[in-house]
Amino acid sequence: MATPDNTGSSTRALRGASLLILLQVVSRAITFVANQVLLRFLTAQLLGVSTQLEVYYLSVIFFARESLRVAIQRQDSSDLSTEDGNHGETGKTTQAVVNLGYLAIALGIPLASLFGWLYLNSLSAATLASAPNLVVSLYIYALAAVLELVSEPAFVVMQTRLQFGTRATAESVATFLRCVVTLGSAVWGAHRDPGVLPFALGQLSYGVGLLAVYTWYGAGLTRREGFSLLPRRITGLLVKASQHQQPDKPPFILSYFYRPTLQLASSMMAQSVVKHILTQGDTFLVSILSTPTAQGVYALANNYGGLLARLVFQPIEESSRSYFSRLLAPASDSTTPSASTSAKQPEPNSSSEAASQASTALQSLLKSYLLLCLAITTLGPAATAPLLSLVAGPRWAGSGASDCLIAYMFYIPLLAVNGVAEAFVVSVATEKEVHRQSAWMGVFSVVFGAAGFVFLRVLEWGAVGLVFANGINMVCRIVWCVVFIKRYFRWRGVSFEVWGVLPAPEAVLAGAFTSHVVRRVVVSAASGEAPAGAREAVVELIQVAAVAVPFMMAVAMFERQFLYGALQAVRGRRQASSR
């Protein structure tokens, strides 16, 4: 039986995932509508340049805070105690978390300057001439990144408290401001040729919104608990000797920063660099090996194809990372054995009960992902052309984005499995294992680059080839994670059935048959040409929906045992939380 703490963490993580998914659906729906209007004012070239600026912004944010966020999530507040022996989330332990958040600001400012200088020097004269206000927009993106990082001290406090409601409010307000400002400035400057300036102003408003909401909620918490959102020296805190790896050094660096968390963040930095290169590597490659127009086509396909990942996969991955970190915290402190020591018994502090709970949750999550992806790969390719023609216009439907989107449909299952698998690895991996993963991800990045060169330059497959290169890279990463997960659970005496997460063979056959039928029924899928107009596109989408109904019923019948078990598990958690 799970401990109350584990049960509470599981329930709160489940609620948090549900809330974040709802938030993503609403915010992305608003963003989606705004983007459809923006597409009427954009050329493919301007869209490609705006994607480059977004990568610049995301790079600054990612390198400045990602490793710190993961390390803070894995920090156990019970390792800290006040001088009177009290443990837990006191004002002083919270202040230690706030201080760590300021390191993201200290890293973000020089990173924004460095990456901005590198980006400006990489631009050609033709790109600068074809994209008005590009330099000004870059400066605004840099300011927006710094403003978002300024909200990090308040954010990490809310994250450690599992205050998902605060995050939902902050991101909702920020997303709404970004949509209004971006769309408003684009419409206002429609006859003035603003270039990518509307995107920059929208991103700046997003940072302002996050900072305002997190500061408001954080200030209320400081008044109740007696800590400060400004950095303060840490005094009167003791650290468990078993957790303090260097007894000859103080537990706090400069009396501000908790040393074990900072060391873990430093060890994860190299992995974060490689992970970001792999995550944004498609954009880097397409920037080097193709024209801005081709970049715009790929950006459109990537935005639509990755919509599900941003709506559903990302919030679930973040919540599962927090859930597994808390559930398996005692086991994650032990070192996973090598093959030569695998015959030994598990460490006394490892909980086989918690590991069994984690194995069941991970397998259920992966199977749910794959069932969803089965529907996507079965119905998505036929719906791509009419949907793209309807939402983006015939010009974009005939630009090659449709073919890229079809390829992306088969990439989504790899993206889904890799996301949750890596979330688990990050939650439980030791420092040594993090370094080993970083080394392997470096190898995979070389494989990805080689595959991208072959597909883009040798075979000249364009954006479709880039999707294939991403797929090869993702398969490599999944294989590594599966080997790690199998070893992790085997060492704790818990089984993890890889083949058990796959859909039932009957469901896969139903998908193959439905895919054949829908390609014969839908005109654009059979002819390879986009629908002639909006009316034809709507008719084809209705045809896809009609075929989808019996297919979904068949999958539900073949997977009824798993679906029933998942439903009972959700009901059980709700009943436990209501007591």
C-alpha cells in the first residue's frame, strides 16, 4: 500500500496534469485562432525568420533554467532542518529555493547577449533586407527572455509546492496577452510592412504577463511564510550528514545556494545542452541546409504536427517527471548497478512497493500514448490536406506542407514515447547515469546530423527528409531509455513489460484496414491534390470522421480490459483524494 505521502503526491500530480492539459487546450486554441489570422499577413520567408527568433528565445530560456528546474524538483526538503530540529517547508527552506531561482537570471543575461551576437553575425544581407525590423525584434526577444527569467524565483516556489493553479493562471494570462498584442500589432501594421515585429511584441507581453502573475502570488506567499522573493543569506539551517557529500565544505555556497542541488544542476547542464540541440536540431539543420522559404514551410508543418505534443504530451511529461521524482526519491539516491553487480540484492532504502507503483503507472501511460497515436497514424494522413487547406488556405496547402505533415503523423508516436521515457530517466537517474546519457545523446546527435545531411542535401527530400532524420534520432534515444528503464526496475525486483505497452494486434489490424479504407474514400488522399475549396475540404473531413467512428469502437472493444482498468484507477484516485 502506498504511503499517504505517495498517494497525495500521485493525486496532486494527476490533478496538475489534468489542469495543465486543460490550460494547454484553451491557450493553444486561442493561439491557433490568432495564428490563422496571422498567416494571411505572412509569407513563408517571414515565418521562417520568426521561427529562428523563437529558437533564439527558447535557447536562452532553456540553457538558463532547465537544469536548475530539474535539480530543484529533485531536492528533498527533509534534508534541511532548522536549528531546533523542525523539518519541512519552512520559510528558510523556501528561501533556499528562491535563491537558486536567481541563478537562472544570472545565466540568462549573458546568454541572451552571446546568442544574440552569434545570430546577428550568422544572418546574410539578403535575409536582413527581406525581413524588416529584424534587429529591433531580436533585441525585444532578448528583453522578453530576461523578463520571463525574472519570474523564475517565484515559479520554482510554486512548482515545489505543486501549485498548478498558479501556473495555469500565469500562463493563461500571458498567452492571452501574447495573442492580443501579436494579432493587434500585425493588423495595425498590415500596410506598414512590420516584418517580424508583431511576434517580438507578442513575446514581450508574454514575459510581462508571467512576471506580473507570479510576482503577485509569490508576494502573498511571502507574507504568510516569512521568506523573501529577493535573494537572502541562509542562516540557521542544518543538512543531513548522509546527504552532504563534501563534509569539508559548507552546505551553502556563499551562504546563498544549496550545494547538493547546485552540483546536481551542474552535472545536468551538459545533458541539457545536448538535449536542446537535439530538440531544436531540426530548426538548426533546416536553417543551414535550406532557404528561408523552405524553413517557413517546415515551420508551418512542425507547428501543426507538434500541436498534440504541446497540448497533451508536454504537460503530462512535466507532471510525470514531478510525480516520479517524488515517488522514487529514496530509490533514486542509490546507484544503479552495472551488469557485473546486477546479482546483488536491492539497497535497503529502495522501495520495491514504490517501484512497482511507478512501473504500473509508466506502462499505463505509455500504452495510452500509443493507443492515441494509433488513431493519429490511421486517420491523420487522410485528414491532413483538407484540414490544412481549410485553416491555412490553398496557398499553404500547395506549398509542400501537406506532405511534411503526413510524414509528421508517423513521427508523433516516437515523440510521445521518447518524451515520457526521458521524463522518467531524468527523475531517477544518478549523477553518473546522467553523464552516461549525455555521452550517448552526443552520439545520437552525430547520427541525427548525418541523417539530416543525407536526406536534405543528398536525397533532397526537403522538410520531409528532416522529419525522417528526427525519427532516426528519436528511435536511438528511445532504445537507450528502454534499456535504462528495464535495468532500473530489474534491480529493484520489479517487472517492466516493454511489449505490454503496445496496442493489441487486433487493434493494429483494425488501424491498417481503416487506413486503407479512408485513403480510398477521401478524394485528396487518393489523388494527392489539395481540395479545390472550403466546401470540398469540409466534406472530406466529414468522410474521415465517419470512418473514424467504427474504428474507434473496434479499438475500444479490443482494448476494453486496459481501458476499464485505467478508468477504475482514475476513479480510485479521485475517491482517495476526496476522503
